[in-house]
Amino acid sequence: MAKADYYATLEVAKDASAEELKKSYRKLAMKCHPDRNPGDKAAEARFKEVSEAYEILKDDQKRAAYDRFGHAAFEQGGAGGGGFDFSGGGGLGDIFDQMFGDFTGRGGRSRTRTGADIQVQVEIDLAEAFAGVKTPVRVPTRVACDACRGTGSADGKAAADTCTTCNGAGKVRAQQGFFLIERTCPTCGGAGRVIRSPCRVCQGAGTVQRERSLQVTIPAGVEDGTRIRLQGEGEAGGQGAANGDLYVHIAIRQHPLFHREGAHVFCEVPLRMSQAALGDEIDVPAIDGTTQKVRIPPGTQAGTQFRLRARGFSVLRSAARGDMVVQAKVETPQHLTRRQRELLEEFEGEARGHAKGSPEHEGFFAKMKEFLAGRD
């Protein structure tokens, strides 16, 4: 089955900017992440497709190769694959190594089998994002085999013979038309050598499947969708090769009292009609778990904002802090007692003869009269 176009997978145009790629990737990864769709195989497959597409297109050199050669630029070891290997972190120069290695004398280098990168998602609440938090993460991964100490050899000494298929190069070559194509050796998997007496536990791989638990430090001020890279915490590399990396994607749960806009935190506070009219001093909650006093001046209108400087989120890699914004929400009273209704009716009778008490109300109806009079 043919692979879908990477741009279509990420739902972007082919001329999309790096920022557009990143934004679309974050949205799609959050939507179909296995942690948010437990047991949904379709979502898991979709997440893998999105991650694979982004890993290629976010790299300028890989993206250039993909734009020119399509998926064939990254196929390895398949029948008639003839692809270009970017797994070792090389750039366009490696393409020439693979295509013209015999002529330049640069071919024949054995690539170490670096462990695979792992991606996990951690969900925290807004208060944890504000203060920073250390959170445990359980990672299903491959770790170095204890029985052979990661060597893959039964005697723990990595005794091995040169691979006879590739003669130690780790790669085999095949002529395709005018091109000489290199592929990872199918016998030794690119190691260039074959374990003489494989470990019975890991079958010579040097790694075994295991769930690992580690503490991840999430810095104060982290934003929803942030990706944290933990170098060397991914899967163990085969036969002593370098480990892959662990990428932790941060998702922040909605808070019942606060919402965030950049470094600023907002809190909507309901006020009784009498509080807004007469003025008051109230205690409001802050994201750090304390309370702050806010003075409500007489005549406060719905939507009025009160700004508390430097009470918001830390800005990553900066000493700056955002603000806390308290927004007034004037509540109309409900389920009135008889006495409350009498007082409000008395108040309304007084208000009708006092235009300055409700200037917006009076101004609106004055304009309405002018508008209607002009249409006669």
C-alpha cells in the first residue's frame, strides 16, 4: 500500500513554513495521541504517520530530498528500495556517499545502530505549569540486556566475526541503472560484524523490551504543546551503540478558575449587582495558591479588568513575568425575596428620574429615538 503524501498527512500546503508545519503537527499529535485514545488502533497508526511526516519535513535537508525524490529518498532494505539513508544524522553529503561511494573513496563506512527515539505525552494542570513540576513517566522501551551487559554476546565480551555478507562495511551495494545504491546489510543489520555466540536472553541484539520509569522535570511557565527532549533516554542502541532520545509532549488540562493567554493568567470573578454599584474590596484566588485583595470601585461595569502586575506565568528562558487579570462579571440577582423585590422596585422608580445613574442606558435609548425619528 502506497504511503500518503507527508504534506497531506500534516494537512499543510507544500510551501508551508516551518512554523505552519509545527503548528499543524502539534494539533494533530494532540488529537490522535494514543494516551488520549486508549485502545484505538486507528488513532495510534495516525499518530505514527503524523510523527513520521513531521520528522522528515521539519529538517530542511530531509525535506529537500523528499520534495525531489518522494518516499524513495528514505526507503531502506526493501526490494528495489534504492533509498537514501538519513538515519545517521547526515545531510545531502551522505546522499553522494551512497550514490558515488566507489568513485569518491568515501563509501564503506559502517553506521552504528543508534537506539530509536521515543515519544510520550504527559498531562499536567495549569497550576503545575505555573510552578513547574517533577512528574514520573513510564516508558515502554528497549534497554541494555543485563545478561550480556549490552554486548549481545553470551560471554559478555562481544566476541564477533566480520560479517561475510558486507565484509565489515555494514552496507551492501547494488547497481541500478547509472547509480550504485547502498543499503544496510541484512545479515548484520549495519554493525559490520556477527556475534559469534549470541546471548540467549536477547538473541544477540544487546537489548531487551522493558518498561522504564523516570522523573521528568517540567519547567515553570511551560506552554501547552511544548516538547521536551531528554537526550539518551530513548531506546538503547544495539550492541553498545548510542541510545535514542526521549521526547516528552506536554498537554495542559483546563482549569475551573483560570485560563491562560501567553504569560498572562485571567480569572473571571462574579460580583453581586450591589457590589458593583456600591464598590467593595474582595479576595480573589491567584494561580500560585494565594489570595489577592482587589478594590472594586463604585459603578464598576461588567467586563472591567483589574491588572495585578507580575502575578502571571514565568516566561521561559527569561526573568520576565506575565500579569494576572481579574475580570468583573456583574451577576443579575435571581430568586428574589419579597423584600428584595420591593427594594429593587423602589430603586427602579428612583432610577427612572436620575439619568446620570445609568448614562449608557439613557444614551442608547436617546440614540434610538433619534434613529426612529429620522425614518419618519
